[in-house]
Amino acid sequence: MVTIMTDVHLKEGSEQDWDAAMRERMAAAKKQPGWVGGQMLEPEDDPTRRVIVGTWETRDDWEKWHEDPEFAETREELEGLVLEPEQHEWHEVVLDVRRAAARLAASKRESPKRETRSGSRRKAS
């Protein structure tokens, strides 16, 4: 399994359009063979920068996705919203614990809340 990290610097004012196009791209990527998961990150200190983390079974799966017509549709739109070419960095996945972490986070969100003595609500332990 491999992860590609893509660093993107956006034109000021293009953040919402770029994010919307990337959401569409990631939704389409979920249907691709070899897709494992992905994240779109915004650094706390730079609202015009994005880091995309995409995890695939193989690098070949990622490359095939880049040849897909659905990918090409968003490529032109996204390229018009960036200041400079994207920077890519590949990593071999050594350990992946996201699936268990995601289940744990979901179960905590769904746990019932109970009242405390002061009348406020808190999660049941």
C-alpha cells in the first residue's frame, strides 16, 4: 500500500472553488480500483494551502486513475486555481490504523449523553 502527499498552493480567493472540485474528485476516486482512502488538509497557519493525502493499494492504481476521463475533467478546473505546480511525495505505508480509529470516533459520536448533577449534558462513560 502506498500514500501520496500532494502539496498545493492556491490563488487567494479560490479556496472554496478548489475545495469543491477536490471533493468531486475524491468522490470519484472512491469508485476506482485500488482506492483505500484520502484526506484534504488545510494547514492551520495558511488558508491558501492544501495537502492531499491519498492512499492506494499500488502506485499503478493511482496512475491508472490519472488516465481516467473523470480525473481529467477536474484537472483543468483545479489547475486554474493554483499558484504553482503541485508537489508530490510518495510513501510506502508501514502501518495503517485509520479503519479502527474511524470506528472508535464514530462510536464516541453515537454514544448516548446523560445529565450531570448541574443539569448540563455530557457523554456517558
